[in-house]
Amino acid sequence: PLVLGIETSCDETGIGIVRGRALLSNTIASSMDEHARFGGVVPEVAARAHLEALQPSIEAALAEAEVSLNEIDAVAVTSGPGLAGALMVGVGAAKALAVGLNKPLYAVNHLVGHIAADILDVTAAPLEYPTVALLVSGGHTSLLLVHDLTGDVELLGETVDDAAGEAFDKVARILGLPYPGGPEIDRAAATGNPDAIRFPRGLSRASDREKHRYDFSFSGLKTAVARWIEQREAAGQPVPVADVAASFREAVVDVLVTKALDACQQYGVPRLLLGGGVIANRRLRDVATARGEAAGVTVRIPPLSLCTDNGAMIAALAAELIMSGREPSTLAFGADSTLPVTEIHVAAST
Ligand code: ATP
Ligand code: MG
Ligand code: FE
């Protein structure tokens, strides 16, 4: 099926067009520049930017895919989770488009979309089930057992406080680096020593294994970094930004990869799929690949361009749903800012 996907959950207006598992176009307009001076995404600004960007983005995506609007078989949209106002703009546009074209509409889960990005990787072998999936983004850090991307996603654990991407952004701010902090820390860390400072690995003690084996915590790490810097400054010593960035990044990457591979072993699943914006992190990709290989686990990483928010992953998930014979959504759904990852799409019956 030819599917047009709309993504507006945060600050990216993403329009993606797929034909089955083939990616035809993926246009992304970001309002990031407008938020940068506030040090974070401003919901009202993001919503208005979506409204302005949607129409030209849809036209650009259609042109790039060399298809016309009436050839589209289905419309897909992120219905959650995300910023309510931002989501509503995409949901409204998708409903209007589906009604106007008289085509089925699939309201899908943004987080499962991040995982579904993998499907569009033409260089990879088909996804096998079950697979453990590690979702690391700006708002979420979750470990999943995916039995079927279109029907059965099990949540093994998630962050009990900050998301990994949020920790990157907050520590970047502490270090005086611009927003968004992920790429900045990655860059600063390149020349640093990851073993310079031993920062805490959250929820990794033996006593955490019973209740929080697959859960994450990054707020203690952020505080530890802030404290370490304060002490340096109080002692009148310079802050080694590269070493702090590298050591912080190492702590995040270590705990993410350790817990993900632990889940692979525990569930007897030799497959790990990574998804979400933080997967853009070079160290995370390298460590996951190397340690996966050593553990006999095949690690799948979607192409960089599909890791951060985009419409193609939304269209890809809907195309999978259609090919699995899943029902489209009725127009009764709305934006759901806290949609749980286990709700893959808003089915007609709910
Ligand atoms: P969610 O998907 O949970 O709703 P989101 O959509 O805002 O959140 P994404 O767009 O998937 O999140 O990812 C954005 C996050 O990824 C930001 O926190 C950003 O700092 C982080 N990020 C991007 N590049 C890197 C990198 N190279 N290293 C670490 N983090 C990164
Ligand atoms: Mg974003
Ligand atoms: Fe996202």
C-alpha cells in the first residue's frame, strides 16, 4: 500500500511516503531554531510551526515521491505520545486528508514508530520475532520485547525519572553547551577520556535486580555530574569539558547496553533492535554493536536519518498494520499525549 505518514509529536513536522516497505520520501521541517534560545521545546511555538509547515511539507513529500495525493491508499498519523497541542495539529490534518480522499486512516503510536523505522532499512534482512528493542529518545527510555510490531509489544522496563535524551540535554546545559545537547555532548566527548570520571550507573546494583532489572534512572547521574563540576569550580580548577562529556556519555551508554543485552540473555532472544533519537549517538552505536557481537546478539540499528522524529516511520508502521490486516482507526480518536507504548495503534473497536 501507498501510505502517507504525518508526524507532529514534538518539534519536527515530518511527512513520509512509503510503498509497503519501500521508502519513497521523507521530508522533515524542524522548528528547533525557534526553541533553541529557550533551552527546550516551547509547545505553543511548536504547534504553530506545524500548522505553517504541514501544507508545504506534504506537497514536497508528494513531489519527491513522484506520486499524487489521490494515489495514496491510506493516511497515517502519530496520535501520541507527545506534546498535546503539537499532536492535535497533525491529527486534525490527517483526519481532513483521510476524509477528503475517502481513504482509511491509521492513528499510530510514535514510540512504536521509532522501532518501525527499522523496516525501511533495505540493506537489512527482514525483522525476526521476538526481538528485544531498546527505545531511547528525548522523552522515553524503554526496553521492549516485541513479539509482533503490529500486534504485540511488551514493556519490560523504562526510566523511572529522566529519559536518556533528556539527561543529555540537561548535562549539556550544565556544561554550557547549546540545545539540543545530545549531538553537542557527542562532539565534545570525541576528544575526552571515557574513564576519566566514574559516574554512577543508575539502578544497576545487585539489589535493583529484583524490582528494577530492566528499568533506568538518569536523574542521579545528572546530579552527580553537576556536583562534580561544582566541586571543581569551588576548588578553583578548570572543568575538563571533554572528559566530563565522555565519562557521562559512557555511563549512559554502559547502562543502556548492559540492560538491553541482559534482557536478550534472560529471554533467550539473540536479537536487539535500537530506536529513537539518542541512537544517533556514535558511542552508543559502537558499544551496542561490539558488545552485542561478543554476546552473540545481532544488533539492528536503523539508518541515522530515520532515528530522529520523521513521518516515514509512521507511514511504515501503518503499512505494516495494513499488510497484517489490521483495522483502520475511526475518526473518534484524538491526540493522546501519554499513549502507552503497548498501544500500537488506535483500532476501530476502541
Ligand atoms: P519521544 O520520541 O520520546 O517523544 P522526541 O521525539 O523528542 O521524544 P527524538 O526526536 O526521538 O525524541 O530524540 C531527540 C533526543 O535525541 C534529544 O534529547 C537529543 O538530545 C537526543 N540526541 C540526538 N542526537 C544525539 C546524539 N548524537 N547523542 C545523544 N543524544 C542525541
Ligand atoms: Mg525532536
Ligand atoms: Fe521521537
